[in-house]
Amino acid sequence: MNRRKLGIFIVLIVAVCLNIQAQGTKSLRINEVLVINEENFQDDYGVHNAWIEIFNTSFASVNLGGCFLTSDKDNPTKYPIPKGDVMTLVRSRQHALFWADGQPNRGTFHVNFTLDPDKDNYIALYDSNGKTLIDEIIVPAGQIADHSWARKKDGSAEWVQKGGSENSYVTPSTNNTTLDKNEKIEKFKKHDVKGFGMSITAMSVVFIGLILLYLSFKLIGNISIILGKRNAMKAHGITDKEEAKEQRFGKRSGEEFAAISMAMHEYFDDVHDIEDMIITINKVKRTYSPWSSKIYTLRETPRK
């Protein structure tokens, strides 16, 4: 019976782990693709190759190891992403870049297929079972050199061609939308030149926080007093609230609390000396020396 329960427990743990893995890989998206790379990003060998960027849309780390990248609908397991590489762990809202150079012997992030600039390119990402499709896209033919086909924002549904203007950058391994300035700060500067609004806002936040703290401590104190009265009434067997009010249950002066606190402090910490109440008188011992002995100064008795 115990073995059966243990087996069921192990199966449940494995199922939960597999479900967590499946839920994690579902958050991955093919985020940006560069088909013709002439003067753009270089790989770790210093070569300009086509690349595929994958983005983790979740707020938890996801491991790409064991998943599959492919450029063929009929072959979903075309490139198995190797397991055991620490770099395949994609952090929250981060990216992973794969090079479509057809040379997988160059490393984990070099796939075994290339992209054709003269036709539509199908790219898909499959789960570790090779059957569950995570994401797929079709990069249209006629791509411009050093221009990428990318989502307008990381993980969004809208695709655009990037690299054609100053406000549209090709962004391998980084966010698709690059903000050069903070719009909220710019609006604040425009409408509050002297900074009075910022000062009033900051002071309001501080005072509101202090008021909330005061109300919180006040509420907690009142609840503690009510509970103390209730416990005191229960300990003395009193059910009448008027009688409890006459005996001042739960209403102690500050001096009483101070005296009780000091007594408990002295009792538990042993701050005073403990006397054994035994009086002892120790005899003073002097070291004997023949030079100070009085017997040598007396006259000897004559012998008969």
C-alpha cells in the first residue's frame, strides 16, 4: 500500500514538472528575423549571417534546451536545440539569438539550416516533444539587406520591417522598441517648469503614507485592546461588560506596564546579584620564618 502511494506521489510530481515546463515554453515567441546580413550584427566567429531572435514573454526563466527550430513544415525536429548549455536559459523578458548559417558544429546557437532571401521563409519553434507548436511565422520574400522582419513590440502580434529610418532600429538580442526618452518625464517638464507640482506630489505622498501608517497602528492598537479585555473577562469568568468596565479590565496605566516590564526583565535576565546568605570568617595565615620566631630570643632553661 505504501509503495502504491509512493508511486502515485512520484507520478504526480513528474506530471506537475512536465506541466510547468510546457507552460513555460508556451511563453516563447519568434520575435525578430534578419534574412540578409551584410553589415549588421556579427556572430561569435566575426561572420555576418542571418539570425533568428526568440523572446521570453513571461516573468519566469524558460529553458530552450530540448526544443526544436525548423524551416520546414514537414520536418518539425529539424534542429534540436542542445540540452545542458547554460546559455539556453532565457531570463524573464529577455532574448536568445540563433544564427541561420547551416553550421551547427559552431555551437549551440548555430542552426543546421539557412534562410533564402528570394522566397518566403517559414520558421517555427516546437516544444521538446517535437509535436507541440509553440510559435511560427513566415518572413515574406524580398527582404532588404540589413533590414529585419520584427514584431512592432516584443511579443506583440503586429509585424513590421525595421531599419528603414532613424526611429526604427534593427535590435538583435534587445528590445524591439527603443525609447530614447521618457515621455512621462518630458510631459512633466513641459507642464511643470518650476517643479512646484513635483514638490507638492512628493510631499503629498509622504504625508499620505504617514497618515496611513498612523491609522494602521491605531486600528491595530484598538483591536489589541479589545482582545485584551475579552481575554481578561474570560480569565476572571466575567460576562457582563459593565462589571468589566468597573474593574477597568484592559485599562492599565503606563506605570503599571512599566513596573511589570521591569519585573519580567529582572526575572528572566538575572540582572541582580544572588547572595548565598552565608557569613564566613577566614583565618589569616602568616608564613613562618625562623628569623622572626620568638623562641630564639628567650633564655634557655639550665639543664640539671
